Amino acid sequence: MTLYTVIPLEQVFEGAVSFMEPLEEVSFQGLLMQVEPLDRGRARIVRLLDCPLEKYLDPAFSPGAIISWK
């Protein structure tokens, strides 16, 4: 791929390589989800993997929500 631009490469590729903490798959209240561990048994929901369809509309399980799972 060739990219012709006047923008500096540092700005073009800013954020392209980021080092995220490893994500974990957990079962919480019968839902399988991918979470980003925080501190003391808390985690931030990244995405729902296996759950009933109505749970996708529940704001308590939306991406970015914080849960206590341990």
C-alpha cells in the first residue's frame, strides 16, 4: 500500500499500535462476556459474547460498563 500525504507519519500512524491489557472471558449472571480487568474484582465490559438478545439492550451490560465479578 502506498500512502501519499503531507501529514507527518507520526500523526498518520498515531494510535495504530497500542498495547492493551489482555482481555478475559468471564461468565457473569449467566452471560459470557469479554472484559478488561481493572482492580479488586472489577472489570470493564468490552463486548458480550453469548447472551439472550434482550441483554444487548440492557445499559447495565453495555460496552464500557463496570461490573464486580469476583
